[in-house]
Amino acid sequence: MTTAAFKKTGYNWRVADIVVAALIAVAGGVIFWAWSQGANLISAPVNAVYPPLSGLYAGGWMIPAVLGMLIIRKPGAALFCETVAATGELIMGSQYGTTVLISGVLQGLGAELVFAAFMYKKFNLPASLLAGAGAGLFGALNDSFAPWGWNIAYEAVDKLAYIIFMSVSAAIIAGALSWIATRGLAKTGVLSSFASRKAATEPVFS
């Protein structure tokens, strides 16, 4: 795609897009930090039952990726928001150290690729669910197979269970809830300068 064609599609970022994406990312960083504290609280009882079940809690870490794209609707929004949010968590003192940045990039990429597959033209509920699942899938693969992955010692069947649980969690928490939130924000009029301004009246499935 030429530069002229790219601009014609409305995919070039404006200052407003950058500012809002940054706000979403900063808020996401706070959510990440708080979500991590919650993870500490449930880790012991979950591990006592079945450790891979922790994947069902993970969806909150993928919210900025999906929400950012649903609002901004331009290439790079999911990756940008998720990565900056992860950076914010690191600055606030992440228990996961610098690996949180790698997780952020991969999770953002997982969501980004789904929206890219739809040519950045589908932002309905199915696309949102798939984007959340994509973020969860990439995050779970990182946790399960990367040298720094915290559950790399799991047996193969447990890794598969964790990947499924995390993908489902992200689809529901990051995908569905972000889609609902975007529609709610659109109703208030705060998205009037964005392509998502009509999100509240857009078809759910088409």
C-alpha cells in the first residue's frame, strides 16, 4: 500500500489517537499491577486444586490490547496499548520483572494479528472475542514455552489446559468486556472524534 493510499484509508495516526492510546495504556498499566496483586491472592488455592486453572484469571492482562484497538481502530493500536501498559506495570514494580515487557509485546501482537486478518475493518463481538483469544494464546505460549515462562515445567497436557484456559479467559474478559465498554463509551459521546463513535449502534455479529 502506498503512503497516499494508506492515508486515504484513514489509518494514519492523529495526535488525538496517540493521546487516547497513551491514556488507555497508562490505565492498563494500573490494571495490570492491580491484577497481579490479585493473582498473588488466588495462586495458593488455585495451585492446590489444579495449577493450570490460573489461566482462567489471566484475561485482565489483555484488556488494553483489545480496548485500544476497538477505540482507535488503526494499525498498531493493540500492540502499542498493550506494550505501553506492560511498561507501566514494570515501572510501578512488577513481580515479573522485565519479562512483563515481552509478555506485553506478544499479547498485543496476538490481538493485533486478528484485527489485521480482518483488514482492520471488523470490530464486532466475534472479532473482539477472537482478538482477546489471540492475545491469550500468544501470552499462554510465552508462559509455557519461553525459557523464562513460569509454567515451563508443566507436563504437556497441563500446558495445553493452561493455553486453553488463558485463551478463553482473554476472549471473555479482554474481548467481550472491552467490546461492551466501547459501546458504552460511544453512547456517552466521548468517542465522537474517533471511528468508534458509532460503536453503540453497530451490528453485533456483522
